[in-house]
Amino acid sequence: MLKEKRLGKYLPDTVLFEPKALWDHVRKYGSVILKPSGGGGGAGIIKLTRLKNGHYRVHSGHERKEIAGKSAVLAHIRSRFRPKPYLIQPYLSLGRINGRPFDVRVMLQRKKEGPWVVTGWLAKQAGPGFVVTNVARSRGKVLPLTAAVAKSNCKVSPELWDEMKEMSILVGERLGKQYPSLRMIGLDLGIDVNGRPWIIEANFRPSLSLFKKLPDLRAYRRIKRHRNQ
């Protein structure tokens, strides 16, 4: 996605895990997310926050632990790693609803030889005590996007909706060039408290079940129709 210059401002500063890169990111951002590359379902995601006097907080699943010293922190987080390469990103101050973070799932689809279109979007709210918004893992919930943003602490502009659609289409076009057979993308976006959208990740085998949880099933039916054409 970095090859598309217009997407650069939406991509968090992401590096591969190694100890020096971790401490550089922690020094720069204060709080970071470690996530497995190519992982799924929110598994293996760890939040690391710098505290005072050489102490750090590690948040994995619903467990928070305060640890003293970099060596002890490294040993602990490595014990939580899944057998995949890990990425490091700054922790984004995502919008919250009743104190729990949420992000956005955008469904992108295209027919053969056709353009990418947004066929649906929704909000995923993390369950109590979780960093990840994966609904199954955190026991969170699905909400209509406009309702979620209205309930959140985000300061959004009227232009946000068009900006997210345009950004999502750019992602589809960029990834479609790299993967010509790709027909569907479940794009996860974040909206920070200032109303700025961020690209979190792109899923190439997204489940439709999230859209079936919405009270209005029109998006679910539209996605299914588009997939079968």
C-alpha cells in the first residue's frame, strides 16, 4: 500500500519486530501494538506501554501486567508470541464508546474486470477489558457505523464518510494490482479521537457473519449478491 502515495498518510508507522525497533518505537510513541503478520481473529496482539522508572505495562487479551526492566519485558512478550513474524505499530488512540475502543470493517468487492466498490461497513466494539476489537475473541459487539460514531468520543467532520470510501477504493485498487485474482477485501480502519481515519489491516478472506449481526440486513444481502456475481 505504501506504493500508493495517497495512502501514506493513513498508514501507521510499521516495522518488523526486533528488540531495537521495539524500544525505538516505544521511545517515540510511548505505547505500541505488537501483532503477528498474517494473523487472524485478533490472536496474539499485545499492547506495550512505557510507564515511569523503567516499568512497562503489557496488555494481552484481558490481562494487564506491570513489568520492570527491558529484559523482563522482552522475555514476557516473546512468551506470548505466536509462531509468526511480528509487526510493531504505534498504538492509535481509537475512538471509544462507553470507554471501549471500536474500529470499522469496510467490505470491498469487485466483479471480474469491474471496479472496486464499497458494499458495506460497520463498527466493531471491543469487549470489556480488551484492546482488540475482534468480536469473537473479545466478546464485543457489532454496531451500525453511523450510530457507533454518533455515540463515540470522536470529533468527526461531515467529510469523513467520503474520505473513508475514497481511501478504501484506493486500497482495493492497489491490492488488486498486486493480487489480480482478488475479488473481496475486509478492510479494517480506525478512527482516532480527532476524527482521523487510519488503515489497520486488510483481510483477504473476510467473514460475512459480522454483517449478519446488524439489525438491518441490506448490506449483508448486497455483499452476498455481489459475491455470487
